[in-house]
Amino acid sequence: MKINKDFIIKYFEKGAKKLSDCGVGVEHEKLLFFNNNNKRIDYATILKIFNALYEFGWQPIYEGKNIIALQKDNKNISLEPGNQIELSGAKLKNIHQVCSESQDYLFELKEVTKSLDVSIVSSGFDPISKLSEINSNPKQRYKLMNKEMPKNGKMSLDMMYRTCGTQVNLDYTSEKDFSKKFYVANRIVPIIIALFANSSIVEKNYSKFLSYRSYVWQSTSRGGLPKTFLEEMNFEKYSDFIINFPMLFIKKNNEFINPEGRKFSDFLEGRINSIGKPDVSDLEDHLSTIFTENRLKTYIETRTMDACGWDCLCAGPAFLIGLMYGNLEEVFDLVKKWDVSDILSAYIKAPKDGFKTNLGNKDLLHWSAILLNISREGLANRNALNKKKINEAKFLSHLENIIKFKNNNAENVLSKFNNNKDLNFFYEK
């Protein structure tokens, strides 16, 4: 099948769902540490964890002879470069289901890690380890990434080995619907950074940032918040963006080939010697290696949130669903008034200054409170009820407390850190 610009546009068009089929998928990462020495776990321990998880119905996924992931039903457990462990959840209908899925997974993971004397840490950035102390794993693409990523982003290896995030995947019903959701998702990035900042401690010290993870991602190859994403986007413009974006790798015959900085357009035109032209899997690989704050596949991936604990983990998807599915027009009308230069300035400052960052003539605490109200109304509009007839707005209580007390997760961690320098409070019980 010939891959060209028209094919790519149609690929995105085919991603559109009926309104009744629009769901939410959540991916979230965790750090794992040995209790006896506070060191990050190695691949051998990952295999022990995977082996124990078989008892809960998980099945292995191989790359050559190596197990690199698990699968069960429509969800996966996968490995990041530094053996961070990630659940890629199934597409579900509402936040009640999302939260239940995460609760089941975390129960299984905790049961297994306790038996191995390993603890889970939910933080946007490793609060303890130096980069040189972290073990890798045999996943093939990471060998190439280790070499290539630092060339165009000085903190790319920190991103790969020391960060953890929460990703929320959203559907769209049409190109117009995609355009509005993508516009909103990118314009609220500074507010997402401030609301979900949870990485203030780095190498056992205050990093001087509230979201050190966000700061790192801004200095990472292939990442950031492109100015064009803050303007009206459609499938053709996004196709142009990815066609003119350099490739990270080309996978052929189970080998990862370094394209040496060539753009996807070079691949489309057959200008890469002896490789031929791309197929659909090559397009999907390319889409998955664009590390911007938000990106498009056949759904929208929002990627700005720091990893966080239980209440926060449910609050993030609820917040976005309330905005994007429940009250899109109102939030669109709000964010379209913001100046692009103000958003980009807030994006740079938010990792350090949090709610004190200005966007226009107001700080991010002000905008966070407004967006939270819009989201709450949106969740009420959706009226997706649990068995007790309670709607999804119940999951916003964590964010309501953040706004009420004007302290995000990172600031609460700093308070604990000042009282407990051994960092044991990071370990989830």
C-alpha cells in the first residue's frame, strides 16, 4: 500500500469515532526501588515481577528472546528505558472504569513488589538516583535512542531514564472536533504543568523546580510545545508537520536502523538507500516517536502530567474528560482569547514557578480554578454514573483541595522533605 500525504490524512480521518464510541485510555508510569539499598531495580528483577504477574492473567510479549512487556485483555504493561514500569490501559467509557482499572493493576503490582522487597514511587522524576546509577534493559530501540537522543536535547537521557508521566488518550468525532480538542489541549499545557507538578526533589535535594520533569522534557530531543500547535490545526497541517519531522529509527526485519536525521519525507520519496518506502507500521513508529506535549495518532495523546499517587491519578483523566468531552465549547471560547506568546512564556516558567506563573494578566492559579469549574460542569453534563449514582466529578476532589490550599503535589512533597530527609515518604505502602 502506497504511503503518501493523502494516505496520512485519510489515516487520521479514519480515526474519527462515533460520539457513542468515544472513550478514554490512560497510561501511567511508576518508579521501582529496592527497599534494602534505595536503588532502582534492574531488568532481572523486572523479569521476576513479570513472572509473578502471570498469576493474575498477564501474558508475556517478546522481542527476540527477551520479554519486554505483558498483555491482558486490551491493556499492556511495558518498560521504559530505566525500567520504569507503565500500564497502557484499555479504552474505557468513563472515569469510574478508568479508576477501577488502575486500582486493580496497582493492587496486583503491590502484591508482587512486596514479595520481592521492592517499593513503588509515584513521582514525575526520580527523587533519589543519579543518571549513572540507573540500569537499562535489552529493549532494542533504546540502544539507538541512547546514542541519538542527546544530540538534539541535552537532557534527553534524563527524560528516558528518570522521568515518569501520566498520559490521557482522547477520541475525536471529526476533523473539526479534533481541531478544537487539540487546540485546547495545547493551550492549557502551562496550567496542566502547574496543577500536576510532582517532581521537586532530584538526587535527594530540592531541584528549585516544582515540575523538574517538565523542565527536562523542554530540553529533550523531539519534544516541546510547537508554536504551530497553538494555532488552528487540521489533519493536513499535522500531516505536513510529521512528514517534515526527522525520524528516530526505521524498523526493518526486526532491526532498528538509524536514519541519520533524515525526515519522513525522505522515506516517502525513497531517498534512503536500500530501505525502500514506508508502510503503515513505519508511519505508526514515526508518530509514536514524536515527543511533543500532545500528539496525534488515530486519537489525541495528552502527555504533560507528572506521574502522581492514587487520588491524583484519577483526577487527571477526570479533569481532561470534563473539559474535552463535557464542556468543549466553553473551554475553547476561554483559551482562544489567550495570546500565543503569553502561553509560550507561561510554558517555560511554569515548571519552576507553578501557580505563580502569569498567563496574560492572571496567574495560573486563577486559570486553574476557572478550568476546574468548567470541567466539573462538563462532568455533570456527561452524567456518567457509578453504581451509587455518583457522577465523575467525585474524582476532582484532589484538584479542588489543590486550588483551595494553593499547594500542588510538588509543594506538599517539599513540606514532607523538610521534615523527613531520608525520603521514605516517597515509598507507597
